[in-house]
Amino acid sequence: MSTPAQVRVRFSPSPTGTPHVGLIRTALFNWAHARHHGGALVFRIEDTDASRDSDESYRALLDALEWLGLDWDEGVEKGGPHGPYRQSERGEVYADALRRLIDAGEVYESFSSAEEIEARHRAAGRDPKLGYDNADRDLTEDQRAAFRAEGRAPVYRLRMPDHDITFTDLVRGEITFRAGQVPDFVLARGDGTPLYPLTNPVDDALMEITHVLRGEDLLASTPRQIALLEALARVGIGHGTFTYAHLPLVTGEGNRKLSKRDPQSNLFHYRDRGFVPEGLLNYLALLGWSIAEDRDVFSLDEMVAAFDVSRVSSNAARFDLKKAEAINAAHLRLLAPDDFAARVVPYLAAEGITDPDRSVLAAAAPLVQERSQVLSDAARMLAFLFRDEDTFTPDDDAAAKNLGADAAPVLEAAVAGLTDLPEWSAAAIEESLKTSLVDGLELKPRKAFAPVRVAISGRTVSPPLYESMELLGRERSLARLGAGVRRSQGMG
């Protein structure tokens, strides 16, 4: 089989648990590499571990890629010429590959138990934990028959080459594994059940993958994959080895690998908080790659145009939540106001606002667009505009600090100044409150307006006060100030 002219990469997760940000970073880099080169991204599922795989996790992977807009050209849910694209449906493919390898002498039966391997190491004065010692490579047929007669179940091992394995990693440069450094390894159980070290390279070979971009934690398995790919090519499967790029690990606190158990690793945690796909993908791209030394914010189209996997760093990439939020905030500011408002709606629903007045939302959303890091920030700041007066209550902490007994005269003065205001506009409200509170009560602005803000919005952080009151309207604004007066008087 000739080497494909087109760049072909794959994203091949196991459907276990919820999507991890490190996994999605790998998907993003593969997607960007394919798009940059006008190639193809194959999305297949490695679901041979029935005890851990689940349909729920599979659906979560589809949901994640759809939300993020990372499309694929071939694979599950789409089909293509190399299907099926779920390993659980490819048993005959693996059986055929194993049979060819056995017939060609590339693979052999191994009967040694772990205890026997360890005992041989001890007898030779070696570290007993060195692993398999290739002792079964040259068993005769009589010896194999004798082991079977004892009831022993073999495993099938690949015969590793007797020469060094050297390859050029696009991220890490030239890497060499010395001959004998990697022992013959297991491809399948004695009953022919294929294991991951067989299924993954067979799929890559048959799906004509040209580049594998994957985490550096898999680097140690690369010589095994190369040896198997070359053996597969000798028996007529695939075109031999391809190009590797081992991506840096994504770490958390203390530079430890970000584990699946860490809440910070859950992709959907960021969607729930109100990260937008553009912002989160931008930040994930920065975990090992940059578009320029002095630039952090860019679009996916810009990433595709500039992406060069050889410029990915080999150093671990720490997930920095504050930077992720800052990048997301930058993307929120880049949205058209009507787009921003529309994206806030689901997060208002999480605040109990299921049917916001769209004209009020359209006017109010730009007031918080510059102040929000995530969409849930915007929803929390805007929710007060859509609450009925019988369900509106200030946050307890904000009320305790700003609606005490000393707030009553402030709020009373605000009501008095605003009640007969001829024009209910932000400018008129501002002038009235400054006259009543700053000039009339001789208060500093912070002391003057903090009780008003909390009475109106229920929070110490809100959209601009005067514009908020204009949107809320005269009647509702005065009602909330009056309720604030009563609450403050009750604190006396």
C-alpha cells in the first residue's frame, strides 16, 4: 500500500468518564493540524474495555466536540471508507491481522508466567522487576505442545527487532530506543482477544493515518508501535510507520498531571460556568503552543492558518484558571452585542429566569459585556432586572454590609429625590441621586451609592447603577428602594 498523499490524523478516545481538558487539547491540535494542511481528521472510538466504557461517555464526547465546533471528516456518526469506527465492531479485522502476523513468524506464543519470569531474573542476578525476558521466543513445537498439555494458556507477543529504533518526533526531535530496551510485548490473549497494543496500530495502519499527535505519557509505547507497524506492512497491512508528535502534559497545581478526578479537568465544568467555545479553545491552544510571543487572543481561523506542530513546546503546560478566564473575557468582549445577549439566555435560566424580556436583555447585556469573565457572571449581574418584586431579595452578604440601620436615611433621601423626577433616564437619575446624597447628605460617593446599588440589584457588583435603574423603571426602582428602607429600619 502506498503512503497517502493527504495528511490524515485521528482522535481516538476511550468512552470513559467525562471529557478531560487535556484530551480536548489533543483533539484541538489534531484538528488544527488537519485543517492547516487541508487534510482529514478521523474520529474513532476505542471501546474494547466493556467494564469501563459507557454509552453515556460516548455521547458526552460527541456533545463536547459539537459544542466546541471541532468537526471531523470521517468516523463515528459520519462513516467513511475505513469503517467501522468503533473498535468493539472490528473484531474480525484484528483477528485477520493477528493471524497474518502469526503465520509470518512476527508473533509467537508465550507461556511464561510472571512468577517464572521473575525467578529467571533472580537466578541471573538481575532486577526481578525487569519484566519479560524474551525467553519463549524460540520454543519448539514440542515445548509448546507440552505447555498446552499442562493446561497453560499462552499470550501472543510481537517479536521486537534486534536493532535500535530511531524516529524524529515533531515536538521532541530525534529519539532512539536501544535494541533490547523494549521486550517483546503482548498483542493478544491466547483465545485471540486483541489488546490495545494491537488494535490501535492496526486501526492506524488500515485508516491510512500519516501523523499521530498524542500526549507525552504515551511516548514509551512508541517503539512498540513502530515495530508493529513495520511488521504489519510486511504482511500487507498499512504502509509502515508514520510521523509522531508527543504533546506536553497538561498539569494542575504543583505541576502534577491534571487527573480525571480533579474538578478542574472536567470540560463541562467550563461550559456550565459560561466559557464560550472560542475562549476555551483559545486557552487550550496556549497549553503548549502560541501564535506569537506577544499575543494570546486569537480566533480558530487564525490558529488554523498559523498552526505548526513543530512549534509546540516540549515542556509541561500548567492549566492556569485565571488566565483561562481572562482569555474567555477577551472573547466575550469581541462578540456582537446581540450574540452576547443570546448566549446569556441559558445562564439566566440557571438563575431561574426562563423567559427574559428580550428588549430589556438587548439593552442591558452591553452594560455587563465588558465586566464579565464568563457568561454566568453576566447572568448573575442581569438577573435582578427580570425578577418580580415578590421574588426579589438582595444577597444576604451584600445586604448585611450595605443595608444596615445607617442606610435608611440614604435610601429615604434617594426615594424623595426620585419620586417626582420629570424624566426617568440614566442622566436624570444620576443628577438626582448626586444632588440628594452627595450634596444633600454630604456623603462620599461610595457611602452614598452602595446602599442604593444593593437595594436595586441585590448585589455589590452590578451593571452601571443609573442605566440599571432606567431599565428597571420608575415604579420597580422606587419599590425596591422602599423595601430597602424598611429592611434598614428593621436593622436599627
